[in-house]
Amino acid sequence: MDLRFACQPGCTKCCDQDGYVYLSEEDVRQAAKFVEMSPAAFEARYIYRTRHQRRFRKPRDKQCPFLESNGCSIHPAKPTQCRTFPFWPEIVERRDTWLRTARYCPGIGKGELIQIGSAMEIAEEQRRAYPELYK
Ligand code: SF4
């Protein structure tokens, strides 16, 4: 299948989808540093921790505490899953999920052709960051 993708300026549709933003330990370190907090203070304020995973606590009116009307307020330090979207294994490895994701992501089908090898490398990065999600 042809993989074309170019994120569209001003769009935040992926950030508005129902779901959780999971964070690896490194994601927490990077985001905490970006907002000038210690990882422990950042976790206490923003993270919900289960036995195996960490995710952002969801504000009542949006999916992510760092999503503002003009986009991601921690963009340079955003979590791996936000950076790797839409090249998540469950999306990129199946034509039907890639096409279904294109219904809300206007960047799919635009821009340069992405080499399948590059897309799979990004998918692997996603798998490595969240081993519990891909057991
Ligand atoms: S939905 Fe697609 S185009 Fe829009 S911000 Fe997310 S990745 Fe970019």
C-alpha cells in the first residue's frame, strides 16, 4: 500500500480522539524537563499510574492536559505515542486501519511517499516505548 503522510498545520484531530496518552519513563523525564518540573512532581500532578503503565490524567473537557486551542503546549517534548502517530503498529501494519485512521487524520494521503521501512522503524519505536501495550 502507498503510505503518504504530512501532518497538517493547525490540525489537532488526533489529539481529540477518545483514548489515553501513555508515557514511557523517558517521556516523563523529557516532558517534566520541558515544563521545568522534577519528574516526581510532574508524575504527581499529571500522571495516573497503573501497575504496568503511566498515562496522563484526563481533564474533564479534553483528552490531554497539555492540549491547548492552538495545539500541543509541550510539542518539543511530547510523548512517544504522539510523536509516532500515525505510524503505530496497529495502524500502519493493516490497510483497513490505515484507511480508517485517514477518516479523521487529514495528513494521511498527503505529502511525500513514506518508505515502508521507515514507517516500520517508527512502529518499532512505538512498540519499544510501550511494551505493555504490545504484549
Ligand atoms: S490528525 Fe493527522 S494531520 Fe491532524 S494533527 Fe494529527 S497527525 Fe497531524
